[in-house]
Amino acid sequence: MLQFLFEISPTVKVLVVFVLIVVALKFKVPLGIAMVGGAIAVGFWFEMHPLAILRSLGLSVISETTLMLILAIALILLLSQSMSKVGQLMRIVTSFRRRFSHYRLSLATFPALIGLLPMPGGAYFSAPMIESVGAEGLSPEHKTAINHWFRHIWEYSWPLYPGVIVGSALSGLSTSKFVLAHFPATLITLGLGYLFLLTRLDSRGGSRPEQGHESSHFFLEILPIIIIVVLSIGMSAILSLVARKWPVALVLPHRTALAIALGVGVLWVWRKNRMTASQELEILKNKKLWILIFTILGVMAFRQLLGDSSAVEGITQSLADRQMPMIAISIFLPFFVGMITGVTVAFLATTFPILMALIAAQGLESHLVSYTVLAYCSGFMGTFLSPVHLCLILTKEYFKADWAGIYRLILAPGILTILAALGLYFLYLRIY
């Protein structure tokens, strides 16, 4: 009997563990604990030695990716908490709404604006802005859905996102061609988000800002965000140029530029608003920060065990070996891997090499753009809908939302996004 359990296909094993994690969350088990439990279960079920499991858990804690991710999330939380504490977030929203009084526009703009900066967990920064717009009549689940959806509309085509860069490289398409082919997906998700999440809202909803002089200071109030975007992009470009001449610069951790930019943004807010040491210390002692750090550690442990146990590779290979039609493989394989990892680069790194090899083996290179768009959009939607997607986790925690309520709002437009990608697939068969 026990031997039979170990002979189950990798896909079924991971699905069962995934369901157990969801059940644990339903019973209010903290996400960090549920994810660590799921990671250990994956390790044992894929026949890893107990010491190997412990080693993987340890590596997940001390890995450069985890440490830089924790640093970035901590700085995002510090920035949002600081701007909220001194009233700067409210002043940004107030000045914006005096210029553009449309309620729905305000709800969509702030997460989309933050979404231009590809920072991990950035949805946690835009969540307080959604709250400040005056969304008292919206449920926590509706706020979560709006924030999560519009935060990610750019991830299909904004060339600063790692997914776009990696997807372009693995598919063999130039960055410009990749961006151009996927830009309609950004417009489609924008339209679907508006249709499903905003159209039923009163355009005059939310609290109305009083008239005053602050409307002329929108640029000054949003300056920390502008500084972070410009500094992050600028420093990344400079570090890339430096690394070409002095390869030693390559030892700098990934997201170094983002971490520095976020740090400068935090210091700017503290200095500009004359925050006291006691106010700064109060924010640093906020228990939300430490809960989020443990949650991140749990998510990264799950991701580490999926890789070290060869679970993802097993799933990818087993699905590729089933002789499914190429169009079905391009939809299901990236979607499933995106769903279980919650990381765009993870589904790209594990599925795109196999997909590209299958495309070449079947002589379908002339339809490369069509298959790339279909696979990328499907995979990213799996990532977007994943309950281990960091932005979804952080937004849910911020608004104290219910999982079922969130999925009732985002599942239908998510499915339609994949169907729209299928439409783009057939369109590009004629164009390219």
C-alpha cells in the first residue's frame, strides 16, 4: 500500500499537497506554517532523505533570493507604514481625486501605478492606497481583487519585469517583438478588470475629499514613489554597464538596485515628514512585519522543496510525455506549474525549455509567436491565481479577506484572460 502511494504521478502528489495546504488555510492555520508543512510533505512524498529535507529548509532560509526578498518586503512595509502614519498616503489620494474625481479610475490607478515598478510584494504598498480612496462600501474580498488585478496588468508586456526578460530569452524572440505580441494581453486584462471589478461600482462612490490647496502638491506627495522607480531603473542600468566592464560587480545580489532605491525612499519620507525616532521604532516593532517575514520564509521553503525534490521537473516531464496536442500542452503545463509555484520566472524556467524543444521537434517554429503568447499568458494566469502568489497573500492579509470570496471575483476574468490568449494565438497564426 505504501509503495503504491510513492508510485503515484508527480502531478497527483503535488495536487494533493496543494489541496491539504488550502484546507489548512480554511481552518485558519497561519500561511507560513501551512507552507512549511506542505514543503516537508513534498519532501517525504518524493522520497527525500530527512536530512536532505532539513538541508533544503535551511538553504531556503539563507538563500540570496530569500534574504533579498525579505529585505525588499520589509522596506516596502516600512515605506507604506511610514507614509500612512504621517498622512502622506491620504494626501496622495486626496490630491489625485481632486484632479480626477472618478472613483473607479482612482481604484484602478494606484495599484497600476505601483505595478510599473516590478518589486516583489508591491501589492502590499498599493493596498493602503485602495483603502485611502474611501472604499468603505467594498468588501475586503473586493478590495483584494481590485488591488491584485490592476497591480499585475503590466506583467505581460512591461520590459522591466523579469518574466518578460526571461520569457523573451527562452523563447528566442527579441524583447521588442515579445513586448509587442503581449501588449494586447495588457489591454485585455485592463478591460476585463474594469468590466468584472469596477463597472458595478458607483462612479461617485467613496469618501469625497474636501477642497483645499493640496491638489497642487500631487507631484511632491508622490515624489518618493517617483524616486524609487527612477532610482531603481537607473541603478539597474548602471550596474549592468559596470558589470560588462568589471565582472566582479556580478557578485552583487539580485534586486540590489531595488533595495537601495526603497531604502532611499524610506529615508526620504522619514526626513521630509520629520518623523521622530520613536515613530520609526514603532513601525519597526510592528508585528505585521515579522508575520510577513515568516510567511515569506514558508513560501520560499515550499518553493525550495518543489525544486530539490524534482517535483516540478517530474510534473513537467510527465505532462510533456502524454502526447497531448501542442496547443493543450501550451495552456495546461505553464498554467499548472505557475499555479503550484506562484512565481513567473519559475514556470518559465521549468516549462519553456521543454515547450521550445517540442515546438522545434514538431516543426512549428513558424508559429513560435502564437505558442509563446499562449504559454506565457496561461502560465502567468496560473501564477496570478495561485494561493502562494506573494502579492495575493499580502493583499489578503492586509484586508483580512476570505479566500473563497476573492476567487469568486477573480476566477471568471482569469479564465477569460486565457480564452483571450487563445484568441491571440489564432490571430497570430495569420499574422506571423
